[in-house]
Amino acid sequence: MKEIPTGERWVEVKRIPEKGRGVFALRNFRYGEILERSPVIVLSAEHWKICEKTDLHNYAFGWGVSQDQAAIALGVGSLFNHSFDPNAFYRKCLKDEIIEFIALKAIQAGEEITVNYNGSPYGKMPVWFKVSSADERRSE
């Protein structure tokens, strides 16, 4: 696996009118390339119950073997928008306390990078916010 050099940015956050923020590619990516490696702050099950009652809930990932913990991704990791037809997926590296975001298909410079919040790129389970076919982004 190719490491992303420290300080080198391959993605950026942009504000999307009436949608909030999203993550965009600064260069072209090939299928399977790592787009971002985000360290995480792990919340215990007890702290996750508190976090669920706050706005941070919208930015947290289920964490741990039994998914009873949560993690907040640093960098841009918690800012990728949702899509049921994503161009990227994420892989949780529990031992290393990081989340890797990986291209699911070719992504062009300037294109928004999206992931499926269900964990599986192909999952169709409902998410906790309203999703329409025209707008699969998380509103902020």
C-alpha cells in the first residue's frame, strides 16, 4: 500500500451552495488508490451514547469489533458526503486507529468524492437523514 506523504494534500474541502461542505479531488485517482488516511479519536461506548445526542453524531463512524464505540475522523475524514452510488469507500483500521478512503472507481480532479454511510459501497439500508435521488449529500 502506498503511503500518503505527510503534508501532501490530494483532496480539498469545498462549500457546496445549500448543501454544506464536501470533499473534492485535487488530482485524478485510479481505482484502488488511497485518497486519504485519517487518524481517528475513539470514543468509548459510554461517551458515544453522549455524543449521539449532539451534532457530532453526524460525523462519527461506528467503531470497534462490536461497533459499540465511535470514532471521529480527523483531517477531512468526517466530511465526505453520502451517496448510494459512491465513487469511494472507507476501510476502518481498528488497530492503527485510522480510516482509509479508497477510490472505488476512477475519480477526476475537481470531482466530489462520496462514500456510502452504510459501510458497504453497495448497501441500500436507509440512513438517518432524508436522501433523495437528486441530492444524496448530507446537509449541514
